[in-house]
Amino acid sequence: MLVRVQACGVCHTDLHYREGAINDEFPFLLGHEASGKVEAVGPDVTNVAPGDFVVLAWRAPCGQCRSCLRGRPWYCFDSRNASQKMTLEDGTPLSAAIGIGAFAEVCLVAAGQAVKVDPAARPEAAGLVGCGIMAGYGAIMNTARVERGDTVAVFGCGLVGACKVIAVDVDQRKLELARQFGATDLVDSSQVNPVSAIRELTGGFGADVTVEAVGRPEVMKQAFHARDHAGTMIQSGVPNPKMRVDLGMLDFYGRGGALRPSWYGDCLPTRDFPILIDLYLRGRYDLDRFVSETIALDQVEEAFAKMQRNEVLRSVVVFPDA
Ligand SMILES: [Zn+2]
Ligand SMILES: [Zn+2]
């Protein structure tokens, strides 16, 4: 199917592709956090029709692998992408970032990659549901399954809704944003030992759930040790292939609990995207505040620089003619 892209967020993963940190299959067509209108569909497409407002997903469960057949499509091993490649005008095939490639007016994806949502949503906010928002929300709701009364510590500021939410970051601006989004306590880990700080804030115990949302070994160790006994550590930050973690095996055994990776928030896009859009439209989840700025397609390079300087939560490319 073809999607007329209306908005596409600039995500860290795009930057990783650009720097060759994912693979070296240049040239890439970046952009994967997008919303837009279905422009045309192939003859076998039944889930969407031209004119539908959709959010693009980089997980499109196949329905036939052993994980899908066991009723766990969020672990699908054969997620579907468009088999036909988009190209440059001279015919050079492009590698689409995470199988999407939405820094373009029109994007070609497999039908299963498009999830129909309420068209009342602002496109620049809705697109974020396709990657960053889903990964953060899913880490808490799907992977950690945070419950009423849990204490949660997030390393690298995300967002949540539990009884005590401790935000840990090295950047004051991110901490202030976390406070605005509902964090009850802030820990500046450039100034204090975050493990001791979290213990102090939780009666000496540690948090029920800690989330590593950065993707660095030293942060993962902090999140590991900042747990209460039998607490859960969620890894949602994306590490690079060279990173290693050295943990005391007795610490791992003796503390109990669980260490769980959260890949794309263990989401099922067809289930979770419409829920997030509904929460947004009912004012329960203020996605607009994640849109730091809207930019034109030729300003993506500047947006990468701002991202690296921690100046934005999200720059979002908008396509005025869409
Ligand atoms: Zn992303
Ligand atoms: Zn599957």
C-alpha cells in the first residue's frame, strides 16, 4: 500500500542508521515514526482503504510463525515489510529504516504495517505512537505490567503512572520535563549515586520496577542494583553490539525478580495504537507535549544535531501538502 505521509518524527534509531551503527546497506531512506493517509492499496489488501488515517508500525505479525500461532504475535519472528523496494529516481534501491522509510511524501509499506486510528488525532502527535511512545508505554504496561502501588524508577526519562515515579537522568532539562509529565521524584545521576538515591526515596528498599531507557552498560547496572528484592528490571534502551555487562552472579541469583528486555514495548500495534490514540484524544495522554518542533523535510540534519545536544524531545517532519 502507498501512504501519503503527513508527519514523521526524527528518532534516535534514524541517527544510528545514518552513522552506520545498524548496518552498512546505504543508501537508507530514514524515517519510521509516521502517520498519514492511505493513498492506494493493492488488490489483496483488506485491512485499510484509501483515505484511512493510519499510524505505521515496524512490527506487522505474520500470523503463521510459531510465536504467532501460540498467540504471542508481539514476538513474531517474521514481521512483514514491503517486498518491493523504494528507489532513487535513477533506480538505486533504498534500504528503508526499520522497513518503513517515511522521510518521503509517499511511502510504500506492507498493508500489515499500517494501523487505522481515529482521524481526529493530530498527525504529528499520532506518528509518535509508531515508535517512541509505543516503546515507552509498552515497556511499562506490556513488559513490566506495573500495578497500582508499585514504585518505578526510570533511567533516561520516560513516563509512567504508578504511585512513586522516580526519574533519573544526567540532563536537568530532561528531568524538568519528567516532572511536568508526572515524575514524583528527580535524581540527577551526574551529581549523586542513583542507586543510593533511589534506596533513600523508597524507604531503603529500592524500586519495584526499574527501567533502563538509555542503552548503556553502566546504566543497566544501576537499574539492576536499584531494584527492591524480587524487583523487575526492564531494558528498553537500545545497546550497540559491542556492549557487555559484568554482573555478580550471586547478585543476580540472590536478588530474585526478573530482568526483561522490552523490544518495541512488546506491543501488538493493531491492539495498542488505537488505545494510545484514544487515551490521547480523551486528554489522558498528552502526546502533543512530545512534539518539540515541527520541521520541513530538509531540516532533518539540524534535527539530528538538536537531538544530540538534548534540546528536543521530538522534532517532527510535517508535509504541508498531505
Ligand atoms: Zn524509532
Ligand atoms: Zn509471526
